[in-house]
Amino acid sequence: MKPRHLFVQILAVLVALPLAGTVARAATIEVMETFDYPGALATQPQKITDHGLITGVFIDAATGATEGFFRSRNGTFSPPIVEPNDDALFTQLRGVNNKRTFCGNYNTSDGISHGFFLSDRVFTEFDVSSVFTVVLGINNAGDFSGSFINDSTGVQEGFVDIGGNLINFAVPVATNTLAYQVNNSNQAAGYYIDGSDGLTHGYLRDSDGNLTFPIDPPGSTGTILFGNNDSNWVVGRYSDASGITHGLFFMTPGDFVTFDFPDSFFTSLNGISRQGWICGRYTDANGIDHGILAKVNPHDTATPNRNQIAVPVKPANPRPEIPRVAVPAS
């Protein structure tokens, strides 16, 4: 399917309450075009560079295989990208930086999930765990983030690797923690599963290791944060009690902007560049996922809400119970 140039100015809904003495205004997200990987049953963009290159995942309509792709700024697509050791028809490209180093994960027939990097057509495997590792985001310095199951405790934790130093962590109330992106200031964004209610909630991790959580728009029954840029603007999605999934954008926790693609029950915003270009997807009435390229205008957002406090958290959660694996959302 050819790219569809929309240039639709869509009014997003600001759901944060204004602080005293301020007036909440609506931000705008402009949909520039939608696109589909050729021959895909579903197209699921994941991240976007400052140069406009998009990486993502598609499902092959002919084989049912999950494979990676990238899309250049001019709209041309790469051939399908499959990790050479993938013998389970499952490779996902999750992140990319300005140097065109890609990261992701693939499965093998023994049920193990492995992380990998791809640079100059060379694949490099990366495993923290013997059973489950995913690399979900990478910044321009080559620092990266993801999730793994700790072999010692059985707990699924998040991690950031900064300058070759891997730091694992878990939100204290979580059974599963996933770190989806780390920006050039080593600030990370992701989500966790709460051990008390089983719901997903967003969190932020600053460069000192302090966690801000839970991050949820009002009415959310499940929040996932996928990406943050160098200004720490964050994108993601959340679901509500009616079963609708909304795209999500904020500059500071508490100032949430909800975005819905027209006539769609599912919208996800997955990656954001330094300039505010966003990639994501929507689902149509037939249940088919299509890629989105959009641009955010942040200048009409409300005054930042600085009431949410970051919580210092140094060690990872030491709980001995073995939770279910949280397969990373796309």
C-alpha cells in the first residue's frame, strides 16, 4: 500500500488538571502520513531517529512470520530483517540511533528470547539471561536499555547499559519491569506490571537511578510508555474501561495529552525524535495495523506539573517469587 499523505490537524485532548493560576490548553499532533510495509498483514513502527529513519516490526501476510524493517526518510523500505539464528519466525527491530545501529530481539525454537544489535549488516548477539533478554532502545552514544529474567531470582527486571556498565533495576511494587528507551542524558522510560493489581503502569528513571511511578492518565486501565527524546518528552499508549486504546504524549508526568487516530479503536505512539517527530500505529476496522508518521506541537501544552516526586531506588527488587514473563509490547 502506498503512503497516504494526510496532513490532518487533529486536536488532542489534554487530560491533566491545570495548576492554580494556569490555564490548560490543547496541544496538536499533526498526522503527516500513514504507511504499510509491502506485503504486511500488520505494520508496527517502534522508534524514529533525528534524521527521520523509522525502525519497526511487521507480520508477513504470506508466512505469518514476525520480521524487522526500517523505513528511510524518503519513504523507501529495507528488505525484511531477520536475525540469522532465528529459527522460530520471530525477529523484532526495536530501536535505532542516529548512527544506524539497530537493536532488537529474536526467538529460537527452544523458547528462548535473545537480544541483538545490527550495525553495517553485522549482527551481534546480546544476552543477560539464559532464558529471556530483549534490547528495546538505544541512544546516540550506543547506550541501551531493555529487560531480562534474572537467572538468580527469576524476576523480570529492566536494565540500562551506560558506557559498558550494565545496571539492572526493578520498580519496587513490580513483578515485571521493562525499560523501553534511554535518551542521550541517560534518562529511561518504560512500564511495569504491578504485583497488587496486575495492571501495567508507566515509569521514568533519571540518570541518577531515581524512579517516578506510577505514571497513568486518569481513567487508565493499563499504561505503557515506549519512548523518550532528549528533552524527555514521552510517548506511549493507555487503555480505558471501554476497551479503547489511546495514544499518549507528555512533557512532564501529569500533563497528559491523549491522541486518537480518526475512527480507530487502537492508537499507539511508540517513538519520538529530538524534533518531536513521532512514529506509531493505528488499527483499522478490519483489525489491520498501519504505521503513522506524525509531528507534535508542544507549545500549547499546560504549565508543567511538578508535583510528582521521583523516588530514589538503588537495588533491584530482590523478591524470590517467579512471575510470569511480560512479553514486551509493540
